[in-house]
Amino acid sequence: MGAPTARVLSLIPPMTQLNTPYPSTAYLTGFLRSRGVHAAQEDLALGLILQLLSPQGLQAVCDEIEARPAPRTPRAEAFCADFKRHAAIIGPVIAFLQGRDATLAHRICSRAFLPEGPRFASLDAYVDPDDEGGGDPMAWAFGALGVQDRARHLATLYLNDLADLLREAIDPRFEFVRYGESLARSQASFDALAQALAEPPNLIERMLQALTLQAIDRHAPTVVLVSVPFPGAVYAAFRMAQAIKAHRPDIVTVLGGGYVNTELRELAEPRVFDHFDYVTLDAGERVLLALLEHLAGQRSASRLVRTFLRPRGTQDVRYVNLVEPDVPFDDVGTPTWDGLPLDRYLSLLDMLNPMHRLWSDGRWNKLTVAHGCYWKKCSFCDVSLDYIGRYDAATAQTLCDRIEAIVAETGQTGFHFVDEAAPPKSLKALAAELQRRQLAISWWGNIRFEKTFTPGLCLALADSGCIAISGGLEVASDRLLALMNKGVSVDQVARVTKGFADAGILVHAYLMYGFPTQTVQDTVDALELVRQLFAAGCIQSGFWHRFACTVHSPVGLDPAAYGVTLEALPAGRFARNDVGFIDPTGTDHDALGVGLKKALYNYMHGVGLDADVRSWFDMPVPKAKVHKRRIEQALSAPG
């Protein structure tokens, strides 16, 4: 059967990342081209930001503010009063963050170039406690030679001030990475989204819709794929589809992506299909081949794969899934960034921590070592879903072929492996193949802190270009780690992370609180262990996540095994994933979370590592029961 003749355009909706394109369209475009399909891609998240943060965009914002009746907020008044200054500097600031005008760093660092709004108050947190004479509040963080980093941090604060203005004066839903998130996160009812979509578009939405139609005119697609990875991209995706359907109803619109794969598996809301003709689940390769064959008249609708649709003339939502083998990971082709403006992404610097900044600083080629997770046992994870449960690894030779092709295309050698947990066996083989081919790349990714990562393997990974890894320490409690079926212990995590750190690899720990049966004592003990890991140089960065129970996880599927009772899911036909639960321990995790995050922020800046962990909480908590030398003893133990 010949390749379908469709012209496919894949779009990234706002908001995802600003420093690098979200990889889903690169994966799908590369795959479709490998099968002879005419495929193109555009990043409208970046396009929208670059239009907003331009002299013309800021002029439109100022005009919109001044057209509204008084009184205006102090922030809006200050912006309009100083508009000429904003209009003069926004172009150079964006060019600097794109790496096109490095010399501007000196003017930015003068602290007289940028209009400084409320976001700059955060600089007070960087005052060196040993500097009795005051001085530069960022000197200790960047040093005398850190002019570029210092300037990028200041420029990022300036953009954050502008984002606050846009949210306050134009669109209360706006954020750089979570646009309209509350409209889509675990919303069983579509009503809130439908109401927002029925409102007249505001300035930002009009810009987005114009950009969408310009992309349609450029590429003349017959099929538009909109990839939605997060709840914060859902609203914009629907606004884009709304514009396409209003102006070109003949174009077939398809919704997919990580959000759809987890939240919309029980989709029964017919209003979704006023905007999208099809909604697809899980890995897109086989799904799209079947859909394109259907659109070309080569297969019937009853032979679609993992696809929702609303038959014409009805209000019924139908799910069709003819079981066919998925395309092997070795055969999905090489991702391509062709069509994406790689020189226009913004290198932002939100946090000074060297590990944390990797997520927003620099443009990374995103690549996957293996589909799914080789462990797929963690009780908090969606192990029953395809993106976790179907494990399929590519060979080291295939991965290196893809790496070489991507470097040749992009001219950039930085890679972020976006696996849920990259398998150690594959990483070991990949490191050896990179060394054999003498490929000079830098890479980082996510792993499990398992004992297979010996100090020798850590050194081999570092030699192959590994600069950082992240992994789940989660609750930092042996009892709870066992309940999670994490397959690691605290002592093992300490030894593995120290091996990475000793090899010169930065280590970021995913941390969790609020897991079923977790007590206040468990939480305090966990923070003490985290403190010791930082003090011992095992980890350099971390982030506390509040546990959320999902219907597809082992906790959601068998709550009694974890000592909790699930609350009833709200009635509705749209998103159904997160589910509330009743934990008999009654721990106030929200109150504890404030102290946990405060402590971690300071630990990442090397502050407070000798303080009693109780000092971070605004409420009485028990003394930690963890031995003060627990991590030190784990590191010195034989073997």
C-alpha cells in the first residue's frame, strides 16, 4: 500500500518551553517523512512569545491598557508611563537571550538598562551573609567573570515582570509555561473550557489565532496535528483549532500528546469534536498511519487505531481501536527539527542552581533512549498506560546514528534524553558506542538510582559526555520506598548519587511528599536525609512534588493495598485522571510543603545545611529520628 498523499502540519501550542522546542512534533515529522508523507512543523508557543515581546507587541499591549477606563493598576500605569523605554530595549534583550548579541550583557549588568519591577526583589535572597559591607547581591553567585550568566538572570527577571503585566492587564490565564492550566487540569467537565472558548478572544488569543492561520497559509496542510503535552497547553490548542475550523473547515484537525494520553482516556464529551475531528491516544506512529490511510480512503473508520471520533451528524463519541502492532522503536525514524527556528529560542536563567537551570537554559536536542520504562513497577506511576508499560529499546548503533544525524542537521551537540527512566544497560552500550565513534556530545537525562550504576559506570558515562542526571529519591524513607515498590533504598541512593557526583556529574533528585500513610515524622525524617545528602555532596539539586493519585497507577487501581480510600470521581465526560483519596493518618501535607520547599531552596544555594530541619517549618514538628551520620555511614560501608 502506497504512502498516503496528505500534507501534515504538526503544531506546538502555547505554552511549553521557550529555550528548546518540545520534541513531539520533531518525532512525528521525522517518522512521517521516513514513510514518504509530506510533513512540516511549527512552534507557535515560541512564535506567540516573540510576537508579544517585540516593540509592536508591547505597543499593542500599551494601546489595550490605555483603551480601558481608569483606574488602572500601578503595574499597568508604570508600564505605559515608561513605554518608550520598554519599546527601545525589548528587541536587544530578546536578541541577547537568543545568543545573538552577547556584548549587551555589560549594559544589562549595570542595573541601569532594564526597567526593574517587582520580580527584581528576589535578588535580595542572594546577599552574601559574609559581606558586611553590602555590595553586589549576586556577586557570590556568579563571581567576577559571570557577566553572561548574571545578565541572563536579570533579563529573565525582566521578562517575568512583563509576563506578570500581561496576566494582570490582558489575560489572567497567561503564564510562560502554564497558559490557562486551571481550565484543563483534571477537569471532569468541559464546561469551563467551553465557556472560555465562547468568549471574544483577547489580544493574546487574537495574536495566537493570527499566527495559526499564517502557518496554515504557509504550509497548505490537509491535516493539522496539535500536540498537547501538559494541561497548560490545552486552552491554546483549542483556540488554535477554533481558528482553523472557522476559516478552513476542510482541514482535518487531530489532538494528541501526553495530556491526552493520561487525562482523556475516557473521553465522552461531544463538544471537543466541534474543534478537533479526531483525538488519538499513546504513541502516534501506528495511530497516524492508520488515520492517514483512512483519510485517503484506504481503510474504513472501523479500522482506526486508538482514536476517538464523533460520527457525522451525531453527538455520540466513539472510540475505535483495531489492535495492530506498534511500530518498533528501532524503526520510528530520526527526529527532525527542520522548520523550527533553532536560532530564535531563548536561553533563560530562572534559578542559579547549576542543575536546575538545564531545564530553561540552552537549546537541547531531545531524544529518547527507549520507549516506556524498563522498571514499570512504581506504585505512584501510570504503569498501566502505554508510555510507561510498553518497553521497547533501540540499539546503541541506532541511537548513535540518530545522534549523528541530529548534530549534522542542527549543528548543536547537546542532548536531553527524555525517558521516564533510561535503562542502565542501554546507557552503558550507548556510552561505549559514543566513545568508539569519538562523538563529542554533552547529554543529561533521567534514571533510577539503582545499584547497576557503579562508580565505574558513572565514570564511563561522564567520559561519553554525561553532564547531569535526575532521578527519584521520592519520599526518602525506606518504609515508604518499599510501599512504592521503587526498588531502591536510601543507602543505595546515597552511594549511587555519590558515584555520579564524584564523576563530575550533577545530580538532581525528584522528591515527593504526601504519599499514602506518610506521617509528619516521616516527612521530617525525609528532610533530614535530604539535608545530609546535600551536605555530603551526593546531590546538588532537587524539587519537592506533592503526591497526586491517578486512576491509572497501582495506588488508584488498588487503594486498599496502600491504606487509603479513594474519593468518588466527579461526574463528567472530559478529563479524568487525578483522584482524591482519604488517608487515615490525617497529615497536613500542605502546611509541611511550605517548609520542605523553603529548606530545599536554601540547600541548593548552600545555605542552612547545618541547621536543625525543624527550623524550616512554621508549625511544631517532632525532632528527626534519623541518625545524624546516616548518609556518611552509608557511604563508608563496605561495598
